[in-house]
Amino acid sequence: MMGKVIEEEKRQLSDYIKHYRPKQILRDRIMESIIFLGGLSAVIFTIGIFLFVIKEAWPFLSSRFSLMEFLTNIEWYPVSNVSVRYGAKALFVGTAAVTIGSMVLAIPVGIGTAIFISEFCGPKFKEVAKILIELLASIPSVVWGFIAVMVMNPFIINVLHEPVGLNVFNASIILALMSIPMIVSIGEDALRSVPDTYREAAESLGATRLEVVIRVIIPAAKNGLIAAILLGVGRAVGETMAVLMATGHSVAIPDSIFSPVRTLTATVAAEMGEAPKGSEHYQTLFTIGLSLLLITFSINFISDILLRKSWKRK
Amino acid sequence: MKEKIKIQNLTASYNGKSILRNINLSVIQNEILAVIGPANSGKTSLLRCINRMCDFIPEMDVEGDILLDGVSTFAKRDSTVIRRRIGMVSPLPVGLPMSIRDNVTFAPKVAGCKDPVILEEIMEDCLKKSALWDEVKDRLDMIATKLSGGQQQRLTIARALSHFPEVLCLDEFSIAIDPVTTMRIEEILKELKKEMTIILVTNLNFQARRLSDRTAMIFEGDLLEVGATKDVFSGNTQQQKTKDYIEGLFG
């Protein structure tokens, strides 16, 4: 009796498997096109943002704009009654200064922490550290700005005896603290995705843990680690609120790490509210936005080329 | 008859589940000892204990001791010294993500050898011993993970030989290699026996019979018996279970 039931079930199952099902094919088609639209939207949004920024900046770009003035003049007087000047050199230098400063701190600390968490520490510490680092990542940037103004500022003035507390040094530290969680989290993912068989194979050859990390794990996770660093750089270039509060917001070429500067992002954020829509000032701010887009795109592009080169060599 | 390795009362468990129970086993210098037994018997765990790879697995508890040349390996804090004396070939091929040359010279380099001439000699010698030299000699700078599975497995063997181990542990070395190459490597193992002691974990009973001097049968974490291979494979076993396994009645 039981045997018969099972036989019948088997027959039904094999009929089901062999049977041609147009419904399933239709479902696959629909799913495929939804996924395709999802992919397409990423392209459309990217191009759309570019076009929008260019469109808003275009009247200025096509008339008064001079690339020489924009990149080499340090005089940024967008609302002067006598003669407006749009020299953004100091803003570019300011952005570069805080980005480089923060990365000098954040890359070694972030990658080092990622390696420690992934390869050296015990499972309990690992859990606690990961939670704390994620918490660090979730602190809003304006809170970092408060820390810059209320903690770092008096510290620099009273302990380091510098006249101005809001400067490149201050902003670099704040930006580093903001980028480190991101670098750690993505870097740790990259290191964890290296298969354990590599670790075992290398250790069974008599390598110490440190040798395994330096010679095997880091080269294997290289692409992910570079991605982690670039996201950190992207964060530093694009961060607005905290640097607006921490840099001192003064248009000048810094002559030391304790000079105040102003960044591209902070300029847009601070001046956008006063610039009437469609005015020349408004258009120059969009030109700055366009420059920021170009900077981040070229960072991504260069890293792409670097990664591809390192693959080809192998 | 010098005892190269002496396993004393070795007991191991993984997450509380017992995987090896009170193993006492000696490996004699310059012999090939085959370890046979059905899947999940603890053969691989035994090898992991021998080269202290068990340190790597936090869930694994190990008791007892393993003596190498009469000296406890478990008492040593620095496991790298022990691992340099023991070569290990894992069942699945692992080409480290670096060039073929760097794969084979990795162990000598971490052991402190810097002379490029010596490194090159070691590399050529090891690749020849693992029957891989002819296939890769023109592309030593290629990344090793691009080799085929079988080639990577032979690379793993070359790597295990590269630090001149006193003991070579082979865990199912032939599952990713074709029969012809397997035979070539088996011939080489018979030669290597003069220089080192070999522990061969295998699921292929014929391989154990062809190669080994003695055979140990492990079943569900217990060492059932150890005997001369010719006795074990001619039906002269102490345990009925071993006989049944060899005759293919279970396993």
C-alpha cells in the first residue's frame, strides 16, 4: 500500500520536472527585466546628475568662466560690488590639504585596525570592536563638527599654543576619525573574504602569523583594501558639515598644518543659501559642484586603471 | 628502528563532539605509514594535530601529546618551528595567490633563506620531484591560482617539500590528480622515503597497499589496529572491521 503511494508520488514529481512550464518562463522574463531596469537606473542617475550640474553651471561656464582664473587665482569674491572674482585655487588647495592630512592618519590606522580585527584579535574582542566601530560610523557629521569646535579647538589653542584652533590639523583629525570606521569595516570585509585555506597553507609552511598577513593575506585582499581606502578618500573629499566647522572657513593658501582653510564643499554649503537662483554666484557654486564630481570620478577612474594594471601583470 | 613520531594518548574533540579517542601510534623513521578508514573517522584531524594546525581551530580541544624525535611538540610555544619540520599536503589544491616561483620559495624565504641562487635550485628541485617542472618551467612568474586543479595540487606537494621536511604528511594527495601523474608521484614518494618519514592518509586502499610499509586503520575516532601492510592486506588483520573495510564490505 505504502509502496504504491510512493510510486505515485514519484511519477507525479517526475512529470512535474519534465513538464514544460510557460508560466515559469514568463516569471523569469519579468524578473530579468526588473533587474535590468535596476541596473539601468544606476547609469541613468549618474548621467542625470552630471547633466543637471552642467546645466545649472552652463551660463557661467560658457560666458565669464576662465579656467585659468578658476584654478590659479586665490581671490574668491563672488558677491563683490566693485569687481567679482571667482578664483577657487584656495578652495582646491584647502580640500586637498584636509584630504591628504586626514588620509595620512586614516589609512595606516584604518587598515591596521582592519588587519588586527580580522587576523590577530580573539573572537570576543572582535565582536565588541566591530560594534564600536559601526557606532563610530553612525555619528552624524554635525556632531563631529561640535567636537572640532568644542574639544579640538581649545586643545590646539591651549596645549599646542597655536593662535587658531580651527585649521587643517583640526579638520584632518576630525575627517580621519570619520573615515576610519568606513576603511576598517570595508577593509575587514576584504580580509575576511580571503579563504582560510590560504592561511592554513601558508602557516603549515612554517610562516608566522605576521608573515602570512604580509605575504599572503594582504596581496590576496589588495583590491578590497584599495576600495576601502578610496571610499575613505571619497568621504574626506565630499564631507561638508564637519569641515565647515573645523577648518576655520577662511579663503587662504595654508602655509602650515595650523593654518585655517576653506574647502570646496563647505563653500557651496555656506554660500548656497545667499545665492539667488540663476545668478552668476549660483552658477559658480554649481561649477564648484562640477569640479567635485570630476575629482571623485577621476579618483575612481585612476583606481580602476591601477587595479586593472595589477591584474594584467599577473 | 627509530621512532620519528610518537603519538601518546591523543584525544581530540570538536565543539564537544569527540573526534579522536586515545590514539597511541608510532611512526618509524623512513617508513611510509598509510592511514586508512572511512570518511569522518578523524584521519585529517590526526594530521592536523601532528603539525599543530589544531591551534588554528578555536573549537578544537586536544589532549595527550605528540613527540617528534622524542621531544613533545605540544609543549613548544612556537608552532612555526614544528611546522617547518613537517610538510603538509591538503586534499584540495591551494595555490597561494602569488607566482609559481614565490609559492615554492615561500617556505625557504620565511625560514630565512635569501640567496636567490639557492632559492632557484630549491624551486627547480621541488617542482621536478612533484612532476610539475616540465609543465611550468616557461611560466614561473604566472600567478599560481591560474593553474589547473591537478597542477595546483602538484604545486602544493612541491611547496610541502620546499622546506626539507623531516616528516611529510599527505592527506588524500591524489584526488585532484590523474592516474598517470599519481603513479609518477608515487614513484617519487618511494624515493623520498630514503630522506624522510611519510604519513599517507588515503581513501584508496590500493594506494595504501602499493606504497606503504605499515598501515593504520582508524574507525570513528578509534585506532583499530596498526600492522605491516602486507599482513593487513592479505587478510591477516587483528580486527574483523579492518578486514571488512579493506574488502569493501562497508565504508
